[in-house]
Amino acid sequence: MTELWLKYTDENGDFQRVLVERDKFVVGRHSENDLSIPSEKISREHLKIERLGDVFIAADCNSSNGSTLNGKDLNERATLKNGDSLNLGGGLKIEVELVSDKSNSKSASPVSFDGNLTKSENETPSFANISTASKSNSSADTGGIPMSFFYLAPLFGVGILLFLGVIAFIFSGNNKTKIAETDNEIIYSSDPDDTPTIKKETNLTTDKTPKPTIVKSGNSNLDSTPEPENTPTTAPKNLPETVKIEQNSASFLRRIAQNEPKAFLTSEQAQILNSKIKEFNGSAVLADNIKSAKTNAAQIQSLAAAKNLKPQFLAVAALAKLGSQRGNVLQTAQSMTEVLDKLSTQVGSELANDSLLVIAAFDQGAAGEFLKMRNMLQQLSNQFPESSRTIRTIWFLHQKGKISEAQFEFALRFLAIGTITQNPKDFNVNAEELKLN
């Protein structure tokens, strides 16, 4: 079995060594990738590695800045070899390491003893061709030492020395030789909801040089190994603005959907959202309103549960309605609950995009037009060849002029404030995070 390891230096200057464990392994900026790298030079899905038995094939995913293999443009699928060098858009340099256990897979054939040491004819070296004269001499001298003794004695001696060495190592009293453990390293995802992956590797060594971290690809749970002291538990703060928006918006979208654990914005959508987020950058009013929502979190959660609404959805809907005005978030949420409940029943709430449509249709619902958005979506599904999931988004409807600027602006404000609530200090808003579910 051949293993593929990707070795690189991360954005903090730390060396990483990642095992490619899946048959299709994707490297890119987005948090859903098997290896997520928060760099603007890297596309959301930048490079794909496919495993075919013991062969690994690399291909660029039509990335913006391209990829190179050993200094040459990776325009076509290419087989990776040990020692190859990949460069992803100038944002990540990866050294390829292929490890095969074939060299250790050959086991020795059984050794038979019949007074002389013999092995299978197919084995090398073979002692089966010991001279007839030697055999006859040893067998003739029945009172002498068998010839096999001279072959076995060195093996027994080596075994005894190894055994004594292990005993001395275990029971040595000076404790100068220790079991060195590699530091538990956390590999950050672009998605803040993604659980960080920790892998612990222990080696018997006195070498103080940091060992490469073995990282399990894909999403996984923390293993039972305790986290060492001084291990970072939060994502780096110096991430580019667009990366922060993508991370926090994905976290928010997943909290307002009834069932969409992989909701996210595209890069283009994140750019549109960025302009709206800037309107609330450093807002003291929004900070106060978020604090009001946190103070009344229990009541908001109870109110949402009574109408089968997500608490995060209801709280941020109230924050969006208040906008740049200070107010009582709980009272505002209470005034919106009935309309949001009826719209969610007609439009849906399964996906994050459904929730955005409900917000866009809020003024229609407040006017008693609870079916207007639903009927329009049904008509559009017959007019456009796109999938219903594509049509059922504020982005598509705004592009086609099917919702008003006011509807789109309210939905965008809702999304911007929701993104900020996940980590307000990322956006210079002096408040603690608001995560109600």
C-alpha cells in the first residue's frame, strides 16, 4: 500500500504534513475541501488529487491563478512521483512524499532444522548447498557439536543483546531518554463550524526537533488525546477580509437552515455582501443591539421554538429590522414572529436560501400576501431551465429583476448582520458572538 503525504508550510510559518486518505482529495480555499488553505491566491477548489490503486493523479480545478508541477504549468492530469513539487497559484508550495511498504512486505520462508540449517530453494541466501563433505563430517562425528550450532549461535547472541538493551532502556533511572511526543497541531478550516482535526504521533527519540504533524483529512471529530498547553484554539486573526466573510457567513447560514450543514456563499456573493457589511463596520448601535439579543436569548429561543423557527434566524431578523436604530430585540422579534412563521410555511425553511427568501418577502407577508413569493417561484420554475435550487435564491431573483431593490436590500442586511454576529470583533463591532443554536 502506497501512502501520499503533502508537506508544506502554513500561513503561520509552521511545517505541516498531511496524509491524502481519500480517493478524491481536494485542496482549496473553501472550508469544505479536504485541505483548506486561507489564501486569496488559492481558488475555492484549486487542485484535485485522485487515487488509482497505488497511483496518484493531480489535476488543476480550473483555478484562477493556476498550478505548476515541478515548475511547469499543470494543464493536464499528471501522475505524482516522490519528491515532486506543486505550486498552487503562488499561494501554497507543496512537496510530494510517496511512502510504500513494499520494501518491508517480504517475509522470510520458514526455516527447517534437520541437524543442518536449510532454507527454501527460492530463498536467497540459501544454506541448502552446504558441501557434502561438511555434512558427512558433522554426521559422522556423533560426539561433536552439530554444524547448525555455528549458524544459530550468532543469532541467539544478537537476540540476547537486543533483549538486554530494551530492558536497560525501560528501567534506566536517569530518565535522560524520554518519549518525545509531537506537538498536537490544529489545522484550521475556512469554516469556523468545522471541527479542528488533531492527530497525535509518539516517537521514541531524544531529538528536540519538531516532528511533522500527521493530519487526518476531511472532517473528523477530536480524538481523546488531551490538548497540550499553548495550543491555539481560534483561527488566525490576520485573515483577508473576504475569507473572514466566507467563514462567518457560512457559519450563520448553517444556523438559520433547518437542514443544510454545508451551506456557503460563493466568492461573488461574498463580494456583494462585503459592501453591506462595511455599513456596519464598527457600529456601536449594532453592538448594543447584539448585547440586547444576548440578554434576552432564552426568551427568543422559547419564542422561536413555539413557531418552529430557528432562534438564530428570529434574533437576526429582529436585528435586521432595527438596522441602525437601537431597540429592544425581544419586542421586535415578538412583532415579527407570526409573519415569519406563515411565510416559512409557504416558502420553506429547509435550506438557508429559503430563509433568505422569507426575509425578502417579509413586507409582502406583513401586508397579508403570504402566497405571493411562493407562487412566483412556482412560475419561474416553468420558465427557466435552471434547477429549482438555483431559482430559489435572492441572488437569482435579483439578477432577473423578480424582487425589488428594497426586498433584496433587506435580505442582504439580514445576511450581513447575521455574518457579523458570528464573530463581531472580526468586523470591529464591540460585542460578543451571538450563536443561539
